[in-house]
Amino acid sequence: MTIFGLSIIAVTGIINFLLLLFQLLSGLHVLKVKIQIHKTVGKVLFVVACLHGLIAIVFH
């Protein structure tokens, strides 16, 4: 399965990287965000990471 010519595993991996980078920068207070946004993005990161792993196991 592909999205814009990239495999869906690669796309979810890129999304994971961006979410992880946001979490790191907001946790170190480089980016000033409300704690609720930080928590919500953490939950989204968890879901996308699980989806990424599940797709990788099933389709690769």
C-alpha cells in the first residue's frame, strides 16, 4: 500500500518522527505549549506508533 508513492509504513514512520520531535521539543520547553497539548500529542504518538508497528508486522 502506498500514499503519494511512499509505503504506508514509511508515511507512519515519518509521522512518528515528527510527533516525537514535537514531544521532545515541548518537553524541553523549546516550544512553549500548554500541557494539555503535550499530553494529547503524546496519546496520538502512541496510537500512530502502534499502528505503524502493526502495519509493519502484518504487511511486511
